[in-house]
Amino acid sequence: MSRSAAISSAELPTYTRWPIELVRGRGSTVWDASGKSYLDLYGGHAVAATGHCHPEIVRALREQAGELLFYSNVVALSARTRAAEAIAARAPAPLSKVFFVNSGTEANENAMRLARRATGRTDILSFHGGFHGRTADAISAAGLAKYRELSKPNVPGHRLVPFGDLAAVEAALDERVAAVLIEPIQSLAGVVTAPASYFQSLRRLCDERGAKLIYDEVQTGFGRTGTFFLAGRHGVVPDLVSLAKGIASGFPMGAVLVSDEIAAPVQPEEYGTTFGGGPLACAAAEATVRVIEEEHLLENVRAGSQRLKTGLSALAGVREIRGEGFLLGIALDRPGKPVREALLARGFLVGGSDRPDVLRLLPPLVLTAEEIDRFLEAMGQVL
Ligand SMILES: Cc1ncc(COP(=O)(O)O)c(C=O)c1O
């Protein structure tokens, strides 16, 4: 194992650190300061969509940095126009307009604000187990109680119902609810899924009761589940989609994708952010879309996911594989922490979850069959 990477005296302790310090990355591999390599099945927190330091992303950033490092939304930028058009063109109708922000939590804050504005209502319905970020409104929608507790007082008007329980939504969805906010695959909760019929019913109920449907696709978006978005799957298109994580392959960026109806009343000066839609982030986002298509990464995710599911299901100690594409939860018959630690010692990075027995895989979309087989072999040995 590399030298320890304790939190320095100049940093506020935020996350529990893994005992490694990384200095370099290429594709699905990262290296520590001693030169030891790790296969990154965590994707830098579900962010390294096109892999670490993809040459096209690096080139787009370098080129843009040499032309114009930054200008805000008071001017038009061709990089911003191209990124918005690239994203909107891949979204299912009637999702048609993009509002660039800087992170996942900011995307959710603005999605909720837009839904309240469109409906004139105040309340937000979200789900036990869900996670939407750490700013005031987003954390008040958290379905993992510890996050809400940490941010007291919460924003008023948030209501929580069990994930997957349609009757609970039916009972709670009254004329005060502006939006139903859902992570279509609950990642942090341990990769929890629901059947297609559940999402179809949510769409129908929102329409009947005059509420908007928001998909938090911060993790499921940008190719991770084998399609650009989960929005559109099973014939269900939400009114708003929040995006972040892999959208710019590691350059900080978030976005809210909205329908024509949500966009219609919005006037200049009502929504904004200084840095959102900056030229570097937009250059990286446009290059990310291009790489995903040119390198057939959606197909790679679908094939790789199947290989992982088949291989992992065959291992002793694995109870269940949940999720889609490269957002997978491995439910074990034992605590996950020692398994993660043993994998790390062998040079494999995997994530934990809110459930001690569930590990998460969120690898770059470029992960190859050979890399998957190496991981399966190590996993078999560790278990
Ligand atoms: C589903 C989901 N929504 C929102 C967020 C918040 O994103 P950010 O950390 O960029 O604010 C996360 C972060 O992990 C997430 O997984």
C-alpha cells in the first residue's frame, strides 16, 4: 500500500479517506505516488465517464484554456451553445433546454425551484433512501435521515415516502406538491431499483395531480446505465432532469434539463450562476458527448455490465447484483468493508454504500472486458 494519505492540518475533514494518495490516471487505471496502479471501479466517485485523462477531453480543455478561460452568461459563448445543443439533442422530447450549473446539488436546487415556479406550489415529495446533495433544499429532500439531521433546520415543505410504494405516493401527492423528486436508481442507498410500472405510474399520478416529475440523474445520467439518460426509458419522460458527475468527465459541472413547458415562463435574471456554463466545463461536456458516441461507450457499458453481472453472480459470497449498466451494487453475505480493503491492497478500487453489505461499482464507461476479467478474478480470490 502507498504512503498514508491522512487529512492534512489545513483541510476540514470531510470524507473518510482511503489510505492512498493518487497522482496520475489514464483510462480506468490510477497510480499512487509510489507507482502502484489501481483499477478504478469507483470512477473517481462516478465522475470519470470517459476514463481518466481521456486525450480528447484533455485536448478540448487545453484548446479552450488557450482561447478564453472564462466569461459568464452575460455573453454568448460558442462552447456553451455547442454543449447545450449536444445535450439537448440526445434528450427525449419534450426535454429541450439546458441550464448549466456547477454541481449535482445545485442542479437539484434549481430543478425544485423551477418546478415550484411552474406549478405555483411549495412542497416536494421525495423517497426514503434517496440522496440529492448537501445544500439546504437538496439535503432536506434526503431520504437518508442522517443527512437531514446534519442540516437542521430543514427547508419546510419536504415530504418523504417509501421508495417503490405507489400507494404511499398516491396518499401524499396532494395539491400542495410541486414535484416528485426521485433518483431512478437509488445509488448511495445500496443500488435500489424499482420496476418500469412504478415509474409509469409516477408519471401518470404527477399528470393527474398537477405535479412535476424530476429525475435526479446525477449518477444514472450521461451514459452510465447504457443509454444517455434514464429519462425516456419505459416510455417515461420526466419534466426535469438533474445532471452532474460524469457530464464533463471530471471538470466540475452540473445541469438541469427541462421540458418546453417548464422553460416557457422563465425570464432573464430569474435564474443564474456566475460559473455555470463556463467555457472550460462546456468544452469538456461537448467532448464527453462526442467521445461517448465515437467510441461506442453506451454499447461498451451494456456488454460490460452483462459480463460483470454474470461473473459476479457466479462467485461464492455474492447474494445479489443490483442496478444497470455501470451502476451496480454487489450485495454480499458478509460485511463489505474488509472486502473493499482486501481489493484495495490488490490494486482494485470499489465503493461502499449506506448498506454495510453492499459494495458499489461505478467504473469509467471505457472499462474493458480484460479489465473486468481481472477484477472478477481478484474478487473471487478475496471472497
Ligand atoms: C444522486 C445524486 N444526486 C446529487 C448528488 C450531489 O452532487 P454533488 O456532490 O455534485 O453536489 C449526488 C452526489 O453524490 C448524487 O449521487
